[in-house]
Amino acid sequence: MKILVFTHRLDLGGTQTNAIELAAAVRDTFGHEVVLFGTPGPAGDLAAARGLRLIPAPSPGRRPSVAMMAALRAVVASEAPDMIHAWDWPQVLDAYFGARVTDDVPLLGTSMSMAVERFLPRAIPMTFGTAELRARAAEVWRSPVALLEPPVDTRANHPGAVDPGEFRRQHGLEDGVPTVVIVSRLSRDMKLAGIRRSIAAVAQLAATRPLRLVVVGDGDAFDELSVEAASVGAGAVVLAGALADPRPAYAAADIVLGMGGSALRAMAFARPVIVLGEQGFSEVFHPGTAEQFLWRGFFGLGDGNVGSDQLRRQLGQLLDDPAARTELGGFGLRTVTERFGVDASASKLEALYRDTLAAAPLPRRALVAEGARCLAVRGATNLIPRRPRGRPSGESVPPTARRRASGRSPSVHPAIGA
């Protein structure tokens, strides 16, 4: 089988890492030929290190993009893939109109968004990154939908995988001074508010104790965050920029703040994690909150209180209890090892590839009609509303989710205290 993996722009981000790691794992485990097609960027070095061939894509503006679709059709003509795997909605739209509708190339789409985009074509099989979103999509999709959670390469990411010494020296991290780490795209979309709350929380805590926050990443909010970091004083907050290999940052951390794949990689290093989200959300990952995160993903929506008090309390409690940090780190490591290993994800993805190829073809008129619906919705309401505190009809609600809905979900591990 030959698979063309159509990736996001190859910036340093979670979706790009997921696409590259799974492409390499599918190739290595099952012997399929896998080729990447994506706009070049720094994550191209990761693809090269994995021995993946990259065909450069243009850098489009608005999506769907006529230029991107034309480039994709040219690649399909020259490479003759058996199917396309498109990661995230811009690539899914371009692949649908540029290859599925026009040339009848089998297409599997993947969304790692924290919502179900209504303008995605429902005439193709899709994967979603959380059980909640997969269930939400299944209510309206006409083709199969599956769960594909962010994978973690536990061979490359584990306690002792790298020596953090050089990273610590480079950023002036002293022994005995607790280090909090964020590894994230510094994007105004989804990321900025949580990082700003983190800086504010560390600023408050650093006024009474030694503490460092290191933010690893780059993006359109870098300059804005640099100003806020500098205002804390005493070098308590450091913006380290993007790292092609962020593992030394995880290894150097005492506590990690983050969401999605970054939270999972931190757990692979046995680090305690506080999951960030939007609208003031923050929550410690521990046995009492694990079920809700495994249902909705490592993200959350708060009550709209965007102050840093809750995050400051959670950080303070973890900083004051080294034994709890060790316990939580071990729990996170077990969770990642048992559920999120890249090998299991690659096996699931390869089965989805086979199912995509074996599926009965849809009439062209059905593909065209679905495309018209996508374009009509694209400029209107873009998202199926989330149900952050419940499941779709027919799904049982996990006990933790019920406790959260009633306001009784614990915010920290019982060993730390409420």
C-alpha cells in the first residue's frame, strides 16, 4: 500500500509530530510506502530524521485553496498513491475537493481539533482525537468515524531518555529551585490565555519562594508573551523559543503545564501535569480526574473566571508536596504506557487505512452534494457545539464527569488536599 500523508504546515506542533511519528510507525511496522506532502517548516527535520520523504506543498492563504488543490493533484498524478490521509480540517478540505471528488482517490481525514467542524465532509471516514468528539461526530456522519488519540513514542519519550543538564545550564536553572515547564505553540488561538495565566500564577508564587517557569515554543504570540515574561523580574520566567527536540525541557521539569499531546509527553517522562484549557480552565491530572480527560481529551473549558488564582493554588500545592509529585508522575507514566503508545496507534491506523480502501465507493453526485454543503457551512456556523459536561444520547456518562457536572469533581489529587 502507498499512502500520501497530507500534513499541516510543518511547524513545531503536536499535530505535525503525531502525523510524522505515525507515518514512520506504519511504514516500519507494516512495510507500507509512506510519503509526506506538506508546506515546509522546522518539523521537516523530524520527518527527515525518521527517514520520511517530504514533497513540498505551497503556502496557501484561505482554505480550501485552489493552489493547494492543484499541487495535490499533481502529486497524486506523479506518485499514484493508493489513498490519502489528510491531517486537520484545511488539509481535509483541500484533499476532498482536490482529489476525492475530482479523481476518486480514497481519503481518510483526521481532526485533532477540540471541536467538530461542521464544514468537514461527512462522506469520508474520519478520526477524532477524543472519545467525546468521536461520539459527537457519529451523530451526524454518514461515513465511519473512529477514535485516534494523540500517540506518544514511549521508546523516545521516557524517564532517563535524555540528559537535561545542557538545557538547565543554558537557561540558568539552578539545582534545588523548582522548575515549571510549558511546551506549546505560542499561538493566540487556544494557547495564549492559558500561558498568560501560567505566567501570572508563577509571578505570584515567585514573590515568596524560588521558582522558575520555562516556556518552550514559538508562534504569533511570542512577542506579547516576552513582554509579560520580562515584567515578572528576577528571571523567574524564561521564553526559550522553539526546540526541534523538546525532550530536555520535559526532563528538566518538576511540573508541566499544558494540553493535548504536550501533556501526554510530559506524563511519559513521569512528570506531574496540570492540564490547561480555555475560559480559565486548569486541572491536575490524577486518578480522580483521569476519566474525564480520557473522555474529552487533555483540555477543558472553565467557568469563565480567567484569573490565575485556581492555577496558583494547584501549582502551590504540588510544589509543597514532592511525594505527591512523584506519585502523580508514576500514575501519568502508567496511563501513557498502557493507552497512548505509538505502536498501538499505528496498528489501529493501519486497519483504518485498509477499511478506507475496502469501502464501497459513493456515487459522484453524493460527493458533489456533500461538497456543496461543506462550502455553504464554511462561512456560517463552523462548529458543532461541544458538550463539555455530558455525553451524546445513548452514551453513559462516566462517574467523574457526573461529579464535575455537579461541581464536586476534585481539583487536585487527594494526597495533596482540596
